[in-house]
Amino acid sequence: MTFTSTSPFSIGVDVGGTKVLGGVVDRKGNVIAQARRDTPRQGGAELTRTIADVALELMGAHDVGSIGVSAAGFVSSDRKTMLATPNIAGWNGVNLDAELEALIGLPIVMENDANAAAWGEAKFGAGMNEEHLMLLTIGTGIGGGIVVDGNLYRGAYGVAAEFGHLRVVPEGHLCGCGARGCFEQYASGNALLRHAREAISASPEMARNLLSRGDGTVEAMTGKHITEAARDGDSVALAAFNTTSQWLGAGIASLSAILDPACVIIGGGVIDAGEILLTPTRAAVERYMPFAGKHPSPKIIAAKLGNLAGLVGAADLSRN
């Protein structure tokens, strides 16, 4: 089979902590076929081979012209090399473009997963028709992406928009990046769990309903339990979301003073809570915005593409 750049299809492969998900994507952002593999724990060459297997499976049934790969980590400015991958073993400094091209037979475009998701949402999701936007992915940590004048902003070295590591509390909680007081330590999914545990410690009697959704222990509590309890009006769960939203809104306000986006899209696992998260976040943005009442506030909206955002974004970026 001959693969040419005139094909209407491209492949996006999103590398996550548990799965490698690939999809054939048309020029309108529709995913017409998918393939997946479990993410090998050893990373390195085995993970590279797994990405190739996913792509080759999809290429066996579809004529594609380009391939994009999204993964967490720092990607070089030429989109060929993984400079640093804190959660993937054996990938630091690896030229994945060369290694994957040797296995697949097509050039590869690499992109940071949050950047790819931002582009996917900008082109085909919640950010369509927006020329200036930010995406914050709220999960275990906080990832970010920026679109300026309709273009993905990557910075001088390809590692812009690491919003999660904006320092918001001097000498605050220790972050996995090695610094203290990072934004993601206060406004991420892990932070939501911390805020809930602190609320439980302060009012253990009020926490019975929340804890009953797991095995009754704080250790077994998950973000899903907190979201379900909040939907049912549980005061402890709602307090945890409110605290998270205050930090999130304050961070967005500060970022808005620098980037001045028209739209901020919230994605990641925590957005499953919907307006439970978004409504107090919008109020917090208004409250903490510098020059309040004079500086326009961006729209704060939920992402639309879900787990496919990175895949779709990477596929589209590979065409450029």
C-alpha cells in the first residue's frame, strides 16, 4: 500500500499511563477507526514498538498520509525528540521521529499531550472559532496548552504552557517536579483528594456519607466518590470542590493577566463534575482577576472531545 500526503486521513496516537490509543482521523476531526494496546511499564524501546504496532494496525486498513504522537513530557522544538518524560522510563532524550519512522515508514510528529489536546479542542471541540484560548487539563496534575492568533504556541524550546508548575504558594507543598507550591498541588485531581481529606479530618461526623461510597476509609476514597457525593449535595464533597475551584479560579485569573485569552477550556478527569467545578471557578476568576471590573474575563467552559482530544490534535498537527 502506498501512503501519500494527499490522503484525507492521518493517525493520532495518544500515549497514556495505562493505554496507547490510536485513531484514524479525517480532516474534520472525526475518528473513524481506533486501535489500542496496554502501555508497557518498562517504557523505552518496548513502548516505541507498541506505538508502531498501533499505527501499523490502523495503516493496514486505511491509507494515511501522516502520523502524530502525543505524550506527557517535554518535546523538542522540532517535534522529533522527547527531551524529558518524568513518568515514562527510557524515553529521555530519545529521537522518536527517527525510531518510529524506521518501524512505520512514515515521518512522525511528536507533541506534548496537553498541547495536542489544546489543538484538538481549538480545531474541532469546545474552542472552535476562538483565536485566543487556553486549555487546562485537570487530572492527577495540571497540563496546559495555548492557542494565540489561531496557532498553537509552543515557546522558544517547545515546552511552553506548563501551567501546573506555576508557583502559587512560596514553600508550599512539594511537587513531583522538585519545586514547592506549584499550582497543581492546589487545583488538580490529587489536590481535590487532599482538600477532601482535610475536610474529613476537620468534620469526621459529617464525612460518613462520603466515606461510605468506598470501603469507609480515607485511603480508599477516589475523585469519582467525591464527584458522586457532590452531585448528591454532600457538604464535605462540595467543600472540597469549592476549595479546588478557588485555587483554579485564582490561577486562571493570573494567567489571564498575562495571556488575555477569550476562552479557557477545562478538560481532564475532574471536569466530569461539570458545573460543580465550573460555576465556583467562574466566580473565583471574577473575584481574583487583576483590575477586577476593568479586565475582561474569559469564558470558562468544559472540553468536548474527552479522551480523544490528544489523539485528534496530534493527528491534525501531523498534517502541518
